[in-house]
Amino acid sequence: MISPPYIAPIHAEDADVALAQLRRIYDSAAGFLRDAAREFIRGEVLDDHVRAHYPYLRLRTLTGTRTDSRRSYGFAAGAGVYETTLTRPDLFEAYYLEQLRLLLANHQVPLEIGTSNQPIPVHFAFGDDEYIEGTLTPARQRQMRERFDFPDLAAMDDGIANGTREFQPGAPHPLALFTAPRVDYSLHRLRHYTGTSPRHFQNFVLFTNYQFYVDEFVRLGRTLMQESVSEGEGYAAFVEPGNLVTRRGEAHGLPHPATRLPQMPAYHLVRDDHMGVTMVNIGVGPANAKTVTDHIAVLRPHAWVMLGHCAGLRTTQQLGDYVLAHGYVREDHVLDEDLPPWVPIPALAEIQIALQTAVTDITRLQGYELKRVMRTGTVASTDNRNWELLPHGTPVRRFSQSRAIALDMESATIAANGFRFRVPYGTLLCVSDKPLHGEIKLPGMANAFYRERVDQHLRIGLRAMELLRAQPPEQLHSRKLRSFAEVAFR
């Protein structure tokens, strides 16, 4: 076995010192793996297995007290030993510093940082633009598997987040929802699905199920980049698939879009503090919605919101009306094993207020007049794209019993995964058809609606994100999303 030089664990009473040690261990391990893998790719013969390990963070505390009981994170649930493996301190620097400072403040004990027993898969040691196996023959690829550690799915399941992980007596309790291999896996999946590096993702995420919204977001982003640095909302750059970066005040013409878009392309209005807005076109269906939120969750965003189209289910609704979801009927089924359907997905006051305020700000309607264009109620999400073709009485009866006012295929999935991963969530939809009332989505019937409503709907979503950004994180990440014996990390 060949490994990097051993780095002894330390006990740190300062968050910056702790983070520096985490970075030192991780950089040494990842750099060692990269160097060895490059030698192997060049044809060097390796007689021994090459292995390096993630750093760990460990907390030993005699109490579960905290300095501020209003906080939902930053403290251990009780006396004991708590531990997690960590990765990519370069990417998660601000997030790690916040968690480390809270642990030190709440427990007043040193934090232990050392080298764990969890190997780093060789693929996870490489950055965004390196593909290590592309030039290897099948025989050399088999040899590589014998000489390096490959990803092990047993080390990256969601048992902690789901509350189903069983721990052996005496084993440390988890400090975070995700282990380091789970995080690394999602970082690599994000590159694949969205076409952009995880480093560009912002803390506020909009999901949409229609390209029209992306087109408008791209137009807005490119326009902002052509303005001076002193104008606008503090956005410093606009990033498109392919990691095409246009910086503020440096745009001399429109950039060329990627020739081949990924499955769920992402676009980023970037702020230097990562408090900008990311928009992802998830396409149609709950499977896509689950896939992308499974991976974005490891970035620990402050909020995500579904901004898309839906079928209006009430006769009083008009095409173009807004639907603010305050409950969900989950007939998407993609999360049934991870989050049973009997688990309620509550509306979050912080998100609801921001979305309603944003509608008021953009439409300039308020109070009773706001009811002319927006209705609050239950949204049903289905995995049946042709639900309209079911025997008519069956869906109508269910929708009526649930008090549903709208139906789509993604919103309940995004909200349920937000609940599961402790990411504040919300839904604001726009009625694009009313199939129960003879107004089905056909090209001639839809074009005028799309032209009239997409711009306004997007501006409402961006305004909501501005309002959420103005809130302190401890207010946005409320106790409503936390379970009984919750992990300390946000």
C-alpha cells in the first residue's frame, strides 16, 4: 500500500486553524492521488495499491447545550462523540467556517481534525476538466481498478438524511447529512447533468420545466453583464453551460451558447459571496426533479423554488394566473422509499411570504385585489404525463377531495426533497392550461400566454430570491425542517 505522508491529528479551538488543517490533509491526499494516477496513465508500472483518505472532523462533548435555542443547527443533539468526513475545502470554505465556528461557540471544546479511514476514490481527486480513463486500453482500465480505489456506493447512501441509518453501539454519531464520498459523487454528477462546474452554483436556486423561462433568464443575464459594475444587484458574472463565463462590464458581444446542451442545463447569475441566483431547466417529470435536487442538496443552498407551468383545476382560474402552493399531493412516487407518502410536506412561512410579496411587488396588486391573479392552495404532482386520459371521474374525485387547485409533475418532488435534505423550498406556478374545462395546451392556444406571462413570472421569482437573500440564514433555515436527533451541520 502506497499512501501520502501521515499528518497527525490536531485539536483546534479556532475555526480558521481547523479549516487550515482540513485543507492541508485533503490537499495532500488528493494531490498524491492525482500524481500517482497521472504516472499510471503515462504508462508507469505500479506494483502496490495507491490509497489516500479523506480528512475527518470529530467533536467530543459532554452536553447538548447551545448558546441560542432559536437556532436550528450548529450544535450536537446531546453528549457523545460526533464525526464526519469532509471534502473540497476550497469549494466549501465559507460553509465549513460557519459550521466550525458554531460548534466551537456552542460547545466550548476543541475540535479534532485528522485523517479518516475512508479512502478517496481516485476519480474524485480530479477537477472539473480532467477525465482520467479516456486514453486507457480496457486492459489498463482493469489494472487501474486494482491499483486505485474506485467509488463505492455503500459509502454514499442517504441513510443519514432519511433517518434510516443504523449505527453500531459506541460508533460516533454523524455531524453532517452527507459523507465526503456522497458529496464528491454529487459534485461530479452536477457537472454531467447541468453542464457547469459546482463552483458556479449560487445559494438561491430556481427550477423550471420550460425553456421559455431559461431564454428570458439568459437574456436578462447577458443584459446585466453589459451594464457597468456599479449598477444592478451586485451580480459579478453570468455563467452558461460549458462553463462559459461572461463578467460584468466586460461583455463586448453576446457569447455563443453551447452547441450541445446537457440534460438539465444550469445558468448562474453569480455574486462574489455566492448569494446570487442559479436557474436549472429540469425538463418534464419527477425523475429529473429528484435527480437534480439529490445532487444540488450537497451544496447546502439557502433556498430553492419551483417556477413553472401547471394545469389549473378550478373553473375560476384563468390562463396566466399564479398558484402559490401551501400543500402537496404526492403522486410522483419517485421518493416513496426515501420519504414515505404519509409524511406531510409543510409550507414554509419564510418562503411563502417572500413569494407573495414578490407577486405584489411585480404585479402592483395587493390585499383582496391580489386574489384576481393568484390563488394559494394544494398542488398535486403526478408521474403520469397523460393523466388527462384516465377515466374522467377518478382524477376529478381525488383532486376535489384533496382541495387541489393545480397539477404538475415536478413541484411535489422538489418540495419533498427540500424537506428531506433540510433545504428551504417553495413553489409558484403559472396556469398554462385547464384540461378539465376544455382549455388544453395546444400551440395556437399557448403562444400568446407564454409571451405575456414568462417575463413577469421570472421577475417575480428573482424578486422573491432578493427578499430571501435579505434574511439572515438562521431565520431562513428554521427548526421546522429538523428531526429529533439532528446533525449539527446545516
